[in-house]
Amino acid sequence: MRRQLPILIVFVSGVFMIIQYFIPHESFEFIYEYAMDWIIIIGIFAMLLGLWSLTRVSVSKVQTKAPGWGFSVMTLIGLATMLFLGIYKGNKSIAEGTLFMDIFWNIYTPIQATMFALLAFYIASAAYRAFRARTVMSTILLVTALVIMLRLIPLGPLSGINQTLASWILTVPNMAAKRAIWIGIGLGATATCLKIIFGIERAYMGKD
Amino acid sequence: MRYKNLRSSLVLTFFLFFLILPLSQILAQDDTLPPPPPTEVKAGDTPNDNGHSITITWKLSGDDGAGKKNVVAYEILRSESPTGEFVVRGMVPAGNNTYQDRGAKEKEDKNYFPPHKDFYYKVRAKTLNSYSESGVAGPAVAYGQWFHIGKLPVFVGTLAFTIMVLAFISLARKGKEFYVRPLAGIDAVDDAIGRATEMGRPILYILGLGSAADIATIASFTILNRIAKKTAEHKTKIIVPCNDPIVMSVAQETVKAGYLDAGRPDMYKEENIFYLTSMQFAYVAAVNGIMLREKTATNFYLGKFYAESLILAETGSVAGSIQISGTDELAQIPFFVAATDFTLIGEELYAASAYLGREPLLLGALKAQDLAKAIVMLSLALGALAASFHFGFFLKLFTVQM
Amino acid sequence: METIGIWIAALLTLGIFSFLYKDNPFYKFCESLFVGISAGYWFVTTFWQVFMPKLADNLVAGRFYYMIGAIFGVLMLLRLFPKIGWLSRWSLALVVGTTAGLYFTRYLVSNGMVQVQNTIIPLYVKGNLSQTIGNLVIVIGTFSGLIYFFFSKEHKGAFGGLAKLGIWILMLSFGASFGYTVMSRMSLLIGRMDYLLGTWLGLIH
Amino acid sequence: MNFLEKLLALDRRIIFLFIAIAVALPLFFTVKLHIEVTPVVRNLHNAMEALPPGSKVLVSLDYDPGSMPELQPMAESFFRYCFMRDLKIIIIGLWPNGPIQANSALEVILNEPDIKKKNPKYGIDYVNLGYTAGNEVVIERMGSDIPVTFPKDYSGNKTEDLPLMKGVKNFNNIDFVYNLSAGYPGTVEWVLFGVDPYKIKLGAGNTAVQAPQIYPYLNSGQLVGLLGGMKGGAEFEIATGKPAKAVKFMFSQSVSHALICFFILIGNFAYFATRKKKGA
């Protein structure tokens, strides 16, 4: 019961989803839509597990006065504030102009944009560190990256040649490489799906 | 023919020619004379669908693209009886000769389209100021199909691949041994765990931003299981911060199973596999902190990754961690290749679970993948040759209708 | 209010940027606040935008087959109780099984058949040298790229040579993507700098 | 450790500092950078030039604050161009944030002296119909009936009561569609569900990351033109003769790109120099 039933559920639901792809009839379409909604609903319930985990880890840091426990207090305050502000006025709580949305725009959005902008620095440092002509492979990597980057720098008469080269690289060899990776991923992913459906890959199910 | 005898039709032709035609040309200036109606209107069930749609086709009006070229659109009208009231169901711009009258399948929907019921159709050609209607077509009945003919190539592919996988797995069950070539990223895993043990520092495992439903994440679970087993053997701490509650639950089960496999269930600590937040950059901000504060010796990034890949990899490099990455997200592979020590590219991520566990069944499936790959490569080569000599049939084998 | 908002946003921006120098309390403050707020925001918006319309409204409207989803959802929560936690595997099994089946055909079609279909192109285009070369590179590149992903044979001899060509083409593609992405990453930083120097300090217009 | 070895193991914070300067400093200058208008941008501009004054253009803003640095300048230059040419603007969004982005771009443009002189009026010269959920289905529904798909505008007025919307029933009454896109739903959906069935004339602006996926639609003629990333935005500003934000920002782009290239070159120089020494 503990081991067998989940494996059976995986098999039945997996095979059903494969079959329904080939059957346009409405009866299968209906079950498909329900199943998709059930998955979403399971996800919503699971949110509580997430909140529980976050709260428990933070509270235990505060209780044990672990290093940096004060920051866990900040996390808990942030969480509690948003939960309260987002629920207390019913579904009007998250309309534009509420305190909930003010926090979203003035605290959440700028931090997010800045985290994202860190990439500008990291892309430079990664390029400096990684783009050394050690081997043929790394030389190819470095030279193509340079060619593509140079298209934004005025080079006089060379600019035209560089533009042509850059767009050729993007449309021809780049396409070939992407296709090879895509096909490989397709084979790997489909094989993994089958391994899951047939119960061969079951590490995700845990053990007793 | 409405005019039964020849004489009256001759008289009519006469009138047409000498009276109405010049008049019509004058009238055509302000476009009030109706265009010739669409002809050969046919209505029938739409193939390969769920049974709530009828397809109508017609021959274009003489003034559409030819003649006076003043037809702007066609309206499609429907009725439940040939003589009943016809209501407009939709409109297509001039130049189109087909329309799918499609409705919802839910009975409570306003736009519900009942199957197994007779419908009659007319098509109306419209100019700016006038219109003309075709004759009535029908009755037509909508019904659902039980197999999508256009997806036949996919069906054959599905069967063939499934048989290949099952065949190789059963070979593996019978004890056949399979060779797989070494993979640098996999060979590095043991060293990376050993390094963490020597340094007495924890290992960080990031499953990415995917949900438990992403295949890359599921592949990563299997790898996590093997790595957890090894860390349990080495008594090294493993930290798994998650960004999806279900992923966290599964990760807990997976790691626990790894500790059981190693015979050290007592060492499993659930609080090391925890949830942070589901929002991309907040999650990254927190993981950045963990790397620097816990001084993780080895970082694994295996699963689905988006823009955060480079932030993680560069922060890990600041912390001096050994980093092993792998993803099937094409746009992020370059950043992992540049910034981490080893990268499992695309399919290698899926192969890694078989490599790490060396389980015969998983290796068998990997062989099936290789066989399929060989078939794909053969098709590519033959297909390109066929296309060079203008044989179109080969392409049709792979063409899927949606 | 707007001025206060701009000041808060600007200070938080600086707090995150300070991480580039090194980990520090200012960053830790921003980080912990960000985690709490984002988790709360995510929970609340999912509740109002997904839970209510997908489950509550449907149940109220009498569509009781949604109860099945709710039951599996509750099973998921049983993880919190160690003794009956194993029941949550039923929900996991449903999620994983369903999506495995769903993705199987999706990957087979879009990663397999469509890619093969797009790569079946003539190797020789009459009177068009650049397209002939382009097509040749695409077909040979894809072919050798796939050789690289072959697991059953060691990369030696002619086979190894093709595999090497394959990885070179992959590297070419990675270099191109890397170089191409620099522009959009710089755009992000320009946006932030514009905010700090323009919106906040008013130094640039 | 000599200088070269130090250079090889350069503290990344030095790189960070240079990048910050390379991005920030150019913002203080207005430099006339030579930016060539590429054919894809030129085509878009030509298609819009061909619209007679009074033409109705629909613009769909399908992005959120995350893509603002790239797409907001495009939205601004588009509005500026339309007001100058007396084209009537109908704004919608397939992303919830789109109409909000439009309002903040309008706020900037309506305060520019040239536009102030023209004094465009809401409801007559431009309307914002807001956001409707449904992704590509929204486009499909607009094909048969725009006022039904967007019954009310962003501020709650009835769409049918807006003077600009008089006689606008579906895509047949729209002369040009412009789409600013950061992903799904976006330009791909506009092509598949707007251009293919309804033969709308479509131009688009995309983030740099997104743009390569859109190129095939240009070659097939389904898209009249495309602005790719900040560079595309700058080219459009040059083409319209009104250099603005994107052009200004391109100076930062060029300097920072040049800096990264420079760092890569000196990194390699140091690498080869130290290797030679070791070899000898």
C-alpha cells in the first residue's frame, strides 16, 4: 500500500496523459483539464508547507539565538506584514494604491531590479576569468563572444564586416548547436519520463 | 435556372447587356450593387477535434481578388433549419475561403456548441455598402474524433521509443553489461564531495527554479539521492535550500532515502532541506548569503535555471567553492560553462543519474537514448540528401499537424 | 509619500549593491526583508488569483470534481504529521505522473520531430553559395553536436574527431549567446543607475 | 607576485568598480554616437511613415518593470512619434503591468514641450483600454470584436463612449499594430493569432534576449520590422530624428562593452606573458 499505490498512480496518470495527446474527443479533454486543475490545487495547498518551513527555520534561529538571528526577525516581520496586509480587507487588499501594493512597488520591485542588475557586474567578471585562450575550446568561446560584443562598439569600416559576421554566427552555427542540444534534451527528457512512468526512476518517492 | 424557357432568358440577357450593365457600372462607383455571392458552399464536421466545431468552405465571390475587387469580408451565418433565422457566427477578411465555426464544450458556456445536431450555413460576401448571400449548405453535424490522424508520426515515435527503452531495460535485467564513456562532470563529483569532507565544510545542492513537475528537476532528484548517500558515508553536511514547497518535500524524501541507503538514517537532519521563497531573485539573494556564511566547499546547481545562474555561479566562485552545474535551459548553459568548474550540458544532466548510481536499469535506458539518437542522426543525413534531390516525402515522416 | 518611497527604494538598491564589495549587515538586512516580503507577496497573490478562482469559486458553483484536487491537496499537508506523512506520496505521485506523461509527448514533438524536420534542408542550393554553405554548416553542425552527446562510444579516432567538431560548434554557440546577453544585462544596470542618479539624486536629466 | 600575476588574479571588485564607472559616467554626457539604422528598424519606420495622419494604431505593451530599461524607451519614442505624426493611439496590455507602463511613459511624453504644443487629448488622440486576462485568446477575440474584449478603459469609462473608438469594431479598423514584448504572451502570439488569421500589419520591439527568436518572422514577412533590445530602440530614435533615452543609454552600452573586451584582452595578455616566462 505504501510503496505500490503511489507507483500505480504514477503509471496510470502518466499513461493517461500520453494517450490523451492523441485523442481529441471531448471526454478526454475534460479529464485532462480537471487533472491540470488538480495539480494546480495541490500546489496551492503545498504553499502552506513552504510557509511552515520558512517560519520554523526562522523561529528556531531566533530561539537558539543563532548567529544573525536578528535578520530572521526581519524575515518574519516582512512575512507577517505582507500576510496581514494582503488578507485583512478581503480581495480588495491587493488592489493598486493599497499599502500592500506600496510595499510591492517601493520595497520589493527595487530590490528585485537591483538583484537582477548585479548580473551586469557578474557577466563582466565571469568573462574576465573564463575567457582565456587556454585550449582550442576556450579560444572559440572567447573569440565568438568578442565578435558579438564588438558589434556595439563603433569600429569604423570594420563595423560592417563585424555586423555581417555576428549575424551569420547567430543564425547559422548557433542554430546548429542549439538543434543538437535540443534533440539531446528531447531524448533525455522523454527517456526520463518513461523511466518515471514505468517506476524505474523513483528516487523522488523516498523510502521508509 | 429560374427562367424555364429560352426566350425569356434571352430577353433577360438583352436587358442585362444593354440596360443593367451600364447602369451597374455607374452604380459601382458608389458600390451599392451587391457582389456575386460565394458559391459551392460546403459545411461538415471539423476533423481531428473534440466535436464542437463545423468547418465551412466556399468558392470566393467573383469580386474578391478579381472583378471589381471590392469584397472586403465574408460573414458566416448559421441556422438550425434551412428556412429558419440565420445568425452571424463570425467574419473573415476577403481572400479567405474557409471558416471554423467553433464553440465551447461546456454546456453552461454561453458559446456552447452542441454536437450531434443539424446545422445549416450561409456565407455572405460583403463590400462596403452591400452584400450578397450564398445558398444554404447543410445539414452539417459536429462530432468528436477518437484519434488525431495528424499526430500519427508522433504515435509511431512514441511506440518505437517506448519499445526501445523497455527492450534495453529487459536486457539489463537479464544481466547484460553496458559500456558508457566517462563524463568529466560526473568524475568530478566524488572529488568534490571528498574535498568538502577534508575541509570540514558543507555541500550546497540547488535544484533550480523548476517545480516538481519539471523533468529536469526530477532528473536532479535522482542525482541528489546519490550525492546524499555519498555525503552520508563521508559524514558531510548537505544543505538544500528550495524555492518550491513541493520540491522541498520531495527533496526531503530523496535525501532521507540517500541516508537510509548509506545506513546512516540517524544523521539525516530535515532542517537542512528547507524552503525560502518562490520569488526568483529573493531566493537568489538568500542563497548568496548561505554560500558566503556557511562557506560551502562544493556547490551543485542541477535542474532548471534562469537568469540567476550567473549570480549563483559568480558568488560561489567568490566563496572559493568547487562548482558543478547542469541544466537543460539553453540560454543559461553558456554562463554555467564560463563560471563553474564542470557543466553537464543538456542531455548529460539526464544521463547523470544513470552514471552516478551505475544501476543497470538506468544504464539500459541510456542505451535506448543512444539508439534513438543514432536513428535521428541517420534521418538527418538521409533527409538532407533527400531534400538535396528534391524528394519531399522524407520530410512528411516528421511533420506533425497540431 | 512618493519622496519617501523613492528614498526607501534608493537605499535598498544601495544595500543590494553593497554585496559586490562584500557580505555585510546592510545586505543581510535587505536580503532577509526581501525573503519575508516576497514569500508573503507570493502567498497572498496566489491565494487571491489562483486559489479563489480555481477552487473556492468552482466549489461554490457546485463543480464538486474539484474536491478531488482539494483532497489530494490535503494529503500533501499530512507531511506535517510524521506518522501519516507517507500519504502525501499519493499527491506527489499524481503530480509527477501527470506531468511525466504530459511532457513526454511535448518533448518528443518540439525537441525531437520539429527539430529534425527543420534540419532536413538541401545541402546544395543552386546558384546561392552563401545558403549552400549555411545549410551545410547547420546539417554538419547538428550531426556532430549529436555525436558529442553519444554516451556508448569513447571519443576516439574519426568518431572522436567528429565529437570534437561538435563541442567546438557548441562553444561557438555559447560564446555567441554570452556576448549577445551582455547588452541586456548592461541595460538592467543602466536602468538602476538612471534611477539612482536621475530619479533619486536628480543629477542627470 | 609580480604585476602580471596580480593582473591574472585580479580582484573582481576592481572590475566591478570599472563597470560601475563605465555605465554611470556616460549618463552625464550627451555624445553623438554614430548609430547606423539597420534594415529591420528602417522597415518599421518606413511602414509607420506610410500611415496617413489620423490613422489608428494599436499598441500592446506586454512587459513588466523587469524589462523597463530596454522597453520603456521604446514605448516613449513610439508615443512621441505618434503624437508628432497625429496618429491615434489605442493602448492595451496582455500583461497586467502593460497599461501601467504605458501611463508612466505617457506622463513623460505629454510633458515634453513639442508634444505640449500639440496638446493631445485623452479619448480623442489616445486611449488606454487596460489589461484583459486570457493571453493569446485576447488577440483572437479582438479579431472579432474589440469593444467586447475591452468593454471598459483603464479608468473605467465605457469603451464605446470614447470618441476615438467610434467605428473601431475589430482589426479591420486598425491601421497598424505595435507590440512591445518581453516574453509570453508577446510578439510570437501576435504573429500567430493576429497576423496570420487577420492580416494585421505588425511591428514589434523586443528585449535583446527575446529578439533572436523573433527573427524568423521577419524573414517570412509576417513582421514588418523589429527593434531588438536597447540598440534597436536607439536606432528607431535616430530614424525618427528624435534621439532620446535609448540613444543616450547606448553610450553607456558601448563604453561598458568596450571595457569588457579590454579586460578580456589584458587577461589574455597577462596569461600568455606569464606562461612564456614559466616556459623559459
